[in-house]
Amino acid sequence: MKNKKLSWLFIASLFLSGWLSAAEVSGPAKDFTLKSTDGSNVKLSELRGEVVMINFWASWCGPCRQELPLLDAIYKEYKDYGFTLLGVNVDEKKEAADKLLTQIPVTFPVLYDPTSSVTELYDVDAMPSTILVDRDGNMRYLHRGYKPGYEKHYDEQVKALVLE
């Protein structure tokens, strides 16, 4: 069933990426704990007080590959202002993510979701998908898909949330 869902996400990403965009969302962000590339556990609720961007991505996703270095630039710009970015990789095997990260290195924390538990918790239906969470732990923006230029919206939204 998981493979079908990932296949569906891939197909949806290809066909829908042209019209998917940002939406305002509300409600508390659902808590999760995932293992990071350095082997430590990262728990979302422990980041309360910071603006958090959660970006769901996969090694097989072309738009994800385009977006990763742009997200890293945003992370570097705002990390000293109470902002963190969590890259949640949805590949079943972490080796696929690790291989891509050698080609496209990033400085933000990358987490592994090999069973898609967090992906399902957040009802992710497109790759990539990005959620912005405010300092109080509330979801504020949801972006489905990626097209060049979306990073400008991310930058504006992160800046506004950091300044709140």
C-alpha cells in the first residue's frame, strides 16, 4: 500500500505541479519524532518558540531536487532569527536520500520518514509539500508542489513569521 501511495504522489507531482500553490492553513501542527541524518531524534514540539518549515521531499522528485538548494539559502538567511527547516525525506530507504544529499548538500536538518508515518499524519498529497509553523506551534501556510519562483513566497512568509 505504501508503494502505491508513493507512486500516486509521484504521478500527482508531475501532473499537478503546474497549478499547485500556497494556501493559508490553521490549527496546531501535529507532533512527531523522526531520526535525523546525524542519528539524533528530532521532535517537532521541542522546537516550539521557533518558526519551523517542514519540507516533505523524495530523491526521485525532480522539483524537490530543484528546491533543496533554494530552501538551504532561506535556512541560512533566517536560522539566526529563530527559524529552522526540517527536510523530511519520504524514501523507503535512507540510502537514496543520502546519495542525493552528497550531490545536493544542505545545512538544514534532514529527517527520515521511511514508513511514511509523518507523511500520512500531515496528509501529504504532492511532492514536495511544505508547511510553515509559527512560534506557537500553529500551521500557517501549506505549499503543494514546487515551481521556480515559489521560493520568493517562502522567503516572504518566513520573514513575516520571524518578525511576529
